[in-house]
Amino acid sequence: MINRRLGRLREAQEALRRALELDPQLDGAALELGEIYLIARAPSQARQLAQQVLHRDPDNFFARLLVAKSYMAENDFDVAKEEFEKARQLNPDNPGVYSAMGIAEINTKNPAAAEKHLRKALALDPSAAHSYGNLADLFYMLKRLPEAESILQEGLQKATSRISVQMALADFYWKTGRVSDTESIINSLRDYPENPARRRRDLGDFWFHRFATSRAIAEYKVSLSLEDSDVTRKKLVTSYLAIKETGEASRINQEILENNPEDHEAQMFRGAIAYQEGNNQEAIPALEKALSDDPVSVFAHYYMGSAQMAQGNLESAKEHFFECIKYNDKFAHAYLRLGELSLKENDPEGATAYARQVLNINPRLLGAYIILIDAALASRDLPEADNALQFVEKRFSGNHSVQERRAAYHVRNHDYARASSELRKALSSSPQPEQTLSATIGYYSREREFSKALEELQAYMSSAGPNPGLHELAARLYLAKGNPVNATEAAQKALDIDPKRHFAHIYLGQALGQQGNIDQAIQTFERAIEVNPRHIGAYLLLADLHLNSGNLDSALQYYRKAFERAPNSPIVQTGLARALLESGQEIDWAMTLAEQAMQQQPENCMVSDTLAWAYHKKGRNQLAAPLLKECVAKAPKNAIFHFHFGMISKETGKNREAEQSLAAALKYGLPDPYKGVAENALKALP
């Protein structure tokens, strides 16, 4: 199919579908379409077509091979090996079968069998460039580096596509730190006379996949000057997105759209650009459209996950990053995002595991080391953090992200003078100093050093000029310090400069609520929702405010709205369950919501308390009591936990525990209307 050879997979796919609709017996068209499904990461559909061919022709070698490759695409390597063996029996001299069997053996950790199959493939076809590359990859994995280099040098002499082997050799030199040898090969390929536009694009790919994005852009630009190509334009857009140059990305993407207004990748890029510019209201619908057109687009899932993460919809973000890995298990940036999510969820062990996965893919990626350092800092493993920092400081000297983490290390170590010094260095070199400042202030806050955090912020503000983000950060700090009056002033200053600052509205609403200005707080949270209707934070805060004020109908209204936007969020599930239990409505659903939240956050006492109260409402106090007892032990000054435990203890006849817990609930400030219930329950105890 000429369309497939030219890379126009969608046109080829539609043409093949139409052909099969006219004649379902066209085995060649079915297998061609199956190969396209494999490329499009739809292995089950590819396998279905191949099995239909095998039903008509059990000895069809290419159908059997397609079945085997479909299992490989699903990482079911044991079944894939069985299918490859059936294909080998049908065609014992086909080198492609042995190559595939070798790769399957590598993935099942059987290197001896892998080497045997890969050598057989090479013996059957000494001109196949990929066979030399496959063997070299195996030898590299086994740390047999001289043999890896030797087999590639042999390939330079025997392979039909010398260029492919040169690229594989450049990759080998790069992975083993032989930078000058890498450069030598790349320079020799740069002036290769055959198809120079394609060659420069290949070199761009080489650098892009090694995260040398500026070098990739330079090669893509040369390629585009030699040959007009939307394929190259898309690679340029992807590269500019990688370095957050949204202006250039948008300009080139517009050229693609002018050539083809319906191009689904260009539509996806539009969403990605909007995300990077902080416009999630435009980004999310655009990315939703891109995913409806191409559900297996790794980049669309990645940017949708990133946009959801920016919105605080962490479960939705996680789902999209897992989709990235499902379709490309070498997509390092998805693992990085999952590492960042693990840190947000207070799971440094999980973050470390994701970072190590990234380093297995690319040992030169700074982001993975940063996550390792952040995980060590979160665990307060200061020796490990220091070791990681020393290693990274040697490899990435003067990098603002590393300096920022060194400042955080000193904060954790309570060496505030050195922390301030490192922060000054980071701010002077950071392209986004506000983010650097905010991250370091976060560490001061976790140490409860709010005054020192404010000192750092005010020192920077004195030279930065009017800036809504800095006033917004000040509001957050004043709230954490328990100073709602100053928080109100700071949030209002942010909004005076930019009335659409979503978090400034949220901080202002919180500050007003803490001062008892409930009506103003409600209006402010409603304004936050108007500014950004997709972020669930304002819905939850507004719902909590109504719930604590006894306005159950309004609380339920906003919890339901939050649930519509983030049905898998344990925070939303817990809040909605609490409101349902307080109102006495849909107790079974409330219990289901609490159980779902418990599966995600079993250590969260608020979740445990909500589930326990749901059990109580269903008359299952034997399940509720242990959960509440644990909550009281973990949070001995939480009035609601004591109240719930006291009420259940009273109902089950444990009067001494009931008396102690109800008295503690009143002591620690149990609010109305629970206060009156607790007082009456205490009076009724014998």
C-alpha cells in the first residue's frame, strides 16, 4: 500500500477498511490493516484480523507472525514466543522470525536463547542492519561492551543500510560516554549526499531522544529548509514544546493547520500549547477532542495528564500517564510525572521507584535525579539527599534546580543562612524565579518556619516590582501562619493586579471564612469557580463551608459538582460521603464512596472516620469501632473523631470509653450542632 509506505496511515487504514467491507476474504488487505493497527498500538484489533485469516488459511505465515507480534505489543512474551515458534515452523528460513524471537527472549530474561536466535537471524541475512543493532543492544545489556562495538563495526562492512548501523554505533558511543566518537559519526552523517533532508531529520530524532533538544531543533530546521514537510514541522513543534517555547511552537503549528485544518496532531499540539501557557480551560477541551480522534496518542494523554495535574485532578492525571506507558513503556516523561504525583501523594518510595525507571531508560535525565533528591528530602533521609546532591552537582554544575534542592536540604537541616545563600544562587539563574522561590518556601513551611519564609519572600518582592503571584504566595503563607487579616490584604493585592488569579480568590475566601465573614467567603469561592470552573478546590472549600454552617443542601450541591469533575478523587468521594451521611440521604452510596476512598488512601484518618460513620449508620458498629479507635490514636485532639468514637462506644455499651471520648470532643472544641448532642449523650450515661 503506497499510502502506508509514505506514512499516511489514516488514509491507508480507511482504504483497507473499505476494501474489506467490499470483500472480507481479501487476506492481503486484512494483514496490511493489521500491521497498521500494530503501528497505531491496537494489538487486539490486529490479532483479530490475523486470526480471521488463519481460520481460512491455517498455514498463512504472515498471519501467524502478526498474531505473535500482537502479543509482543501487549508484553505477553511467553505467548508471543509460542506463536513465533509456530511461525518458524511454517517458514524456518525467515530471519525476521528469529529476530523477533530473540527480542522476546530478552524480555523474558533469557539472554542465552536471545543471543542464539539473534545470531541465527544474522546468519540468514548478513545484510540486515537491524540484526547488528539487536545483537549490540543485547551485548550492551549484558555489559559485553567490546563485543557490542565489534558486531556494529562488522555491520558497517556487511549491512546494506550502512547509515542505520552508523546511527546504532553513535547510540552505543553515547550510552558509554564516548562523546567525541559520537560527534565524529554524527558529523560524517550530516553531509551524507543521499536524501539530505531525511538524513538531517534522522539526526534531529537522534538528539531529541537523548534530550539534546536545541541540537534536535537545529537539525530539523535544516531538514525543513531542504524539503517542505509537515512531518518535520511536527517534530519541531514537539521539540519547542519540550523546552516550553510556546511562541515558536504555535507559529509552526499554525503552518500545519493552514496546510490541513483537520490535522488531529496539530489539534493536539494546540491543546498542549494552551496547557503550557497556563490556559487549561482551552487546553482540556482541545486535548479531549484530540483523544476522541486518536485514543492511543501518547502525547495527547501526556498533556491531558499534565493539564489535569495542574488542575489538581490527580487521579485523572495518573490515569492518563498510565495510558502513556501502556502505549509506550519507554516514555520517560510519563514516569517523571508519576514520580511527581507520588511526591504530591506523600509517597516518596513510589517516587523513587519511578525515578529509577526513568534512569533505566535515560541515565542522563536530570529530572529523575531531582525526584530522587525530593524523595529523600520528603523522607527526611538527609544523608541520602546529600549523597544524591553531591553526585548531581558534579554532573550538572550551576543548574538552578540543583541549587534549589541544595537550599531545601539546608532548610531541612535547619541551616537557614546557607539555605538563603543557595536560594539567592538559584534565583539568579532560574528562568522562572517565582517557581524556584515558591518551591523553597514550601520547605520552610513544612518546617513550620513561616516567619523565615516570609523574610525570603519579602526580600525578593522588594526588587521584583508589582507581581500578583508573589502577593498570592504571601497570602498562602499568612494563612499557614494563622494570620487571616494579612492573608486577606495580600490576596486582595494580587487580585487588584490580576482579577482572574484563581488561587488568590481561594486564599481570600479562606481568609474571610476564618474571620467569620461567611457570606463574603461564599461569594469569593463562587468567583473562584467562575474564573476556573474545572478546578475542584473551590467547589470543595465552598461545600465544606456550607457543611460546617449546617447548610446541607448547598453543601451537597457543591460536593456533587466536584464529583462530576473528579469522580475518582478520594478527597471528593470523602466529602460527598460525609455530606450524604449528615443529611441521612443515600447511605449505601455514601458507604460505597467512602470504601472507594479508603482503597486509595487507607492511612487518611478523615477517610477512615467517614467510612466508620457510614458503617455506624448501617448498624455495623463492630466494623466502625476499630477504625475510629485508630483515628483517635493518630489524631488525639480531633474533636469529630472523639465525638464519633464516643457515640459508637455509648451505643455498644462501652460507657467508660464513651465518657472519655465525648468529654475529649467537647474539650477540643466540638462545633454545633454536634456539641449539644455530645452534652446530652454525656448526661444520659449511667
